[in-house]
Amino acid sequence: MTHKVALLGFGVVGQGLAEILETKAETLYANVGFEAKVVAISDLMKGSLYHPDGLDLSLALRIVGETGSLQGYPDTPGLIKGWDSFQTIRESNADTIVEMTFTDIKTGQPAIDHCKAAFESKKNIVMSNKGPVSLAFRELETVAKQNGVRWCYEGTVMSGTPSIRMPLVSLVGNDISEIRGILNGTTNYILTRMEEGLTYEDALAEAQSLGYAEADPRNDVEGFDAQYKVTILANTIMNAHIQRDEIAREGISKLTPQDIQWAKENKKRWKLIARVVKEGEHVMAKVGPEAIPLTDPLAGVLGAQNAITYYCDLAGPITLIGAGAGRTETGFSILIDLINISRGQL
């Protein structure tokens, strides 16, 4: 059965997903029996398209690449242009809405309202937006269950590296008592370069020049991004009822060359560590710089990579290392969620 999909947002991630669906279509059908048809694309800046029989993704990608807009997509019988995101959610024949819009991380909007509209329309949601999952997890989970639909968000933590699905599926049966992770590639890159001799300011400037850090880097370097992600891990894996603002947060901007040298002399390495610890029914989470021993698996994770360690009572500590961002990687995380929804799996 063909899975009908609507894309909200057609930026870097949306186009990355479209490329995967286009280039991998035959392989996915042959290997896992998955067939997807994108019936709608809605982007606030680029415009919107809807056709109940599906859109030509290669054509949409080419037109956006050439003009930056979907307006040049040729008119055909049955094609509708100009729907906003909520019309796309409510009036399209999509089974699943893929939410990739630009979202205010402080409010989670408009993605939170997109989720509610989709659930109330009996449609699944797949998303890579951290805001709704970190701010409104219990509310949205409840509304999705009430309407008998799925809500998947693998890409919100470590992009295409399965930091959520692995503990929920592959490690099921374990009591996970602690999670420790490097969940922000920008800060990890900066700390790696500081250990190689750069000042914080020079390492940050280099990270910005490479596109790892934004012009305003506070979301990364002050630990907010990792705080959002550890909130998601605490609530989804530890079954906590924790709010983002309840999590202690400290960034890396105060680390000095003297701190870096002290760590070297003591066979340690600074990392921005996001941590969740469960003791009985109590769950505690925090984010902050830690000087960890070089023997720690997380200490060997350099550059912009991410990593996470799960402390399991049966399997022991298991460390997962991979990319934490990227066009193709995040597109892959959405693909995995779509495949598992179509299979009826977690």
C-alpha cells in the first residue's frame, strides 16, 4: 500500500528527504516493500503544491534549485497551488505529515499547532523539530494516542543516528539507569580545536566559517541545544515528566586555555555532556562541561560528531557514535520513521 506524504517545509531537510525518496524508491520497494508518494509540499517562502495522485519530486527539486520557488511547477489537471500549512494538513489526502518548518524553539510554534491539527485530522506526524517534543511532549503524545495516530521524531536527537529508536527497540528489556551524551556537534568541534591550540574565540570563528555555528552561536555554545535534546531523552526513554527549564544548563564559553591545559596534564578531555540519571522514580538531567578521562568512550569523539552512552543493567554500557546533523542524515531519520509507520512498528 502506497504511503501518502505531505511535506511542511522544503528547505535543506525537506529537499534532502525528497532526494532520498526519489533516488531510493526502487530499492526501498524491492528490499522492504516501502512505497511513498509525496502528494503535497507547503513552504512559507517557496509556495505550496498539492495533487492527490502525487507530485513529480525530481521536477519540484529542479525548479526550486533553479528559482528558489515552487511557483514554476507546471499546472496540471487536479493540481492545487497556494494552500497554507493548515489547509495542507486538513484537506490533503496525506496519511502522514512531515513537519520540517522553521519553528521558534522557545515556543515550539507553529509546529505544535501543526501537530495538533494533524492528529485531530487522524494523520500521523513525523518531525525533526526539537521544539514541540521538548516543550509539549506529554500533551502531544496524549492527543496522538486519543486519535489513534503515530508521532515519530527520531531526527530530533542526533539526526539520523538512532539515539531514540535503539534504546526503545534494540535495548528493550534493559533498565537504563543513566544516559550520557555529546549531543551538540558545534561545541564538540570547538573543544577539539581548543585542545589543538586555538583560543575559544578563534575556534568559534572557525566553526562559524565552516557552517557548524550560526552567526549568533548562543543556542549551541551556551548549552540550549543540548538542553532541548536531553529533555527529549529524559521524557521518551526514562519516562520522566520533566520540563526543559527544570534542567540545569551551562555552556562552554567560560572555558579557558588554562582549563584545557589542566585537562591535558590530568589525562582528561573537556566535553559538553548532557546527562540523565534515574534513581528509582526520580529522574535528574543536566547539561554542562565536564573533564572526562581519556579512557571514557565519549572522550574519543572528536570534531563535529555526536555520541551517546546508555547504561543498561543487562547489556552493560553501550555507546553509539554518529553524525548529529546534516541534510542527508536528517532526511534519513525521517525516512526511517516513515518506513516504521508503514510497517506498523515503533
